[in-house]
Amino acid sequence: MRAVLGELIGWFGDPAHWTGPTGVPQRLLEHLGYTALALACALVIALPIGALVGHTGRGGFLLVGLANGLRALPTLGLLTVVVLLAGVGLLPPIAALTVLAVPPVLAGTYAGVRAVDPAVVDAARGMGMREHQVLLRVELPNALPIIFGGVRSAALQIVATATVAAYVAMGGLGRYVIDGLAQLDYPQVLAGAVLVAALAVVLDAAFAGVQRVVSPAGARRSRRGRAGRVSAVRATEPGGTPG
Amino acid sequence: MSWLARNWPHILDLVRQHLELAGVPLLAGLLLSVPLGWLANRSVAARGLLLSVSGVLYTIPSLALLVVLPAVIGTKILNPVNVMVALTVYTIALLVRSVTDALGSVPTHVVSAADAMGFRPLRRFLTVELPLAVPVVVAGLRVAAVSNISLVSVGALIGVGGLGELFTDGFQLQFLTPIVVGIVGSVLLALLADAVLLVAGRALTPWERGARRAG
């Protein structure tokens, strides 16, 4: 353990690992770039669908089932199949990452909109709001904390899968792990793992912070920050499990 | 199809390995989460600590956890134990919260009634609180089972991955069939495990049946 720790510190202390196209800053930027890109694609797809299904209440069963089914999809299998079919390059792996990020956002948005107090929605209608106003001004703002819980899960899922994606020739921090394994260079493997884990933890904390900030004052007391990720996980479970 | 027929024994072998790699951690995780959840439900400090530690553990990407474990527990990198320990960690991280919530939601009057009937704390926990916690715990267990089964495949990158080996083999040979077989097999296993746990959960809570029909 101590020897490994020494080697790890040695790896991080080597200035060669901090510059150039294989340096830590470059790999970190790549990893963040993939994450942002795939998350943006997932939001564009999942937010409108989740909001619409949540608002109308139609197709909820199908959506929850789909989100659950997609969670059973092995990430490495999806990545390898997409890259074999569509070729190497940035787009195929990003598409695979997007596929994995859609279910949590979808489930979070749906659950968030459904969880809005029906009395509040009724009041909005009673005030003469049109359906789109009810959705955009009442349901979505109130659903924000749970939606953000879903976005947070999606971001973590992407960060984790982007690491695995190094196997199918993507850049990012996973390169250190995959290359290190291939070269039997354990300190490099470990350095990559530590960097990825740190990135995930920091990103999660950042999302938790944003989640707290976007919570409307009224919703804040019932759903405080940290619970978001778990509530999004729960939201994708089929219903009917009384607490 | 002919590939499937030719490699059937090998695939069955991988399925068995896959189930073992996902199932042992599920069981170990469950057995460890019950006392941890009990603890978290009794003391506010333990609850805060356990829930935040499991939150952090749950955020660590699987590949990172898999390759760090040899340094932490002193195993060889190709040892299947690494995969099992990693999945046990995730299972616990998920279930501690389920168990805590489930035990916390047992109505106080039920606990008081058990006390009044002269149940000692251990017996009350095992025969009253734990059974009432089953539905929520099973819900968590189902999520853990599905996620374990899909995560096992990542182990293929360190040489122990059940059906995941079909992904790395297929990718290296540029051969689609094994990958598709692996994906379908893995998804089927996950759905099967989910269904088995659902049925088991219902069988364990016969008193919920009437409520389900009524509600």
C-alpha cells in the first residue's frame, strides 16, 4: 500500500504528466467536454418529453419502464456495438453517452412534474393560466429540484461511462486507466482512477450546490439538496411500493 | 445463430460467472446494510456519516473503483474479488439509504404495540420492524440488482467480466455477434433478477396483498 502510494505521488509529481496532448489538463478538458456535450444532447431530448408526459400524465408507465429498461443496458456493450457499427471518431461514443444520460433526466423531469401539488396546478388553472403557462411557470419551476437530481445522476453516469469509453479509443481521463492496464503501468492506472473519482465527486458536489440554488423557496423545505440523486433513482422505480 | 450454437457452453459459463459476480455482492451488501441501516436509524450522527459516505462512494465511477481496489485491499488486479468488493460497495451505498428509510417509516404506534406486548428489542426488530421494511428494501434491492448486473461487464476491462468478455472479444475481433449476444444476455439477466426480486418481495409481505388490491 505504502509503495503504491509513493509511486502514485511520483506519477503526479512528474512534470511530463502535466503538459502536452496526454497531460492531465488536456485529458481533464476532454473528459469535461464529452460530459458537457452528451449532457446537452440528453437535456434537449429528455426535458421536453419528460415535461410533456409529466404534464399530461399520459404514457408515464411506458416512460418509467423504458427508463428502467435502459438502466439494465451494459455500458461497455453499448459502446463497443456503437463504435463497431458507426466507426471511431467523436460522434459514436458521444451518442452512446447520450443514450445513457437520457433515462435519468427523463425520469427526473417526469417525476418532478408529477410531484407538483395538484392543488397548486389547479390554482394556476383557476387563475386563468393556459396549459403551456401552467407547465412553464408553475410545474417546471416547482419540479426543478427533482429535475436537477436527474441531471446530476445523468452527469455522473456520463463521467463514469466516458472513462470506460477510453477502451473504444476516446480521450479523456480514462486513457490513463486503459493505457496503464495495457502497459502494465499500475501507477498510471491508479493516477487515472484517482483523477476520475475526484472529478466525479467534485462535479457531484457542484451539482448539489446548483440544485440547492435552483430550488424555489417553497420547495426547499421538503426536498433538501442531497436527497435529489436518490429521489431521482427512486423515481425510476415502478410504483406501488408503499413506504 | 450458428455462432450462438457453437459457443453455447462457453456462454453458459459466462452467464454463471456473471450471476456469481453480481449475486454474491448483492447478498453481501444486503447482509451488511441491515445492521448499518439499523444503526443509522438509531443515531443522528451515524445517519449523517453513513449517508454521506455512501453518497460519495456511489459517485465513484465503476472502472476507477475497480482498479483502485487492488491497492487498497492488496489483491492482484485480475482477481475476481475486486469486482465483487466493488459491487458490494455500490450495493451497500444504495441499500443503506433504503434500509434507513424503510425502518424510519415503520409507524411508531406499531413499535409501541410490540413493546407493550413484551417484545424485546432484538425480537421486535426481527419480527416486526424488519418485515414491515421489506417492501422499501426490496425496491432498493431491485435497483441494486439491475445496476450490479449491468456493471459486471466493466470488469471485462480488467479480465473478469462475465458476459462483458463477449464485448471485449467482439471488439478486438471486429465481430458484432458476440457483442449483441452479450448485451441481450445481460439485459435478460437483469430483467429476470428484477422479476424474481419483485415476486419474492410480494411473497414475503402477504399482508400487502389486500392493500394492493384495494389501493
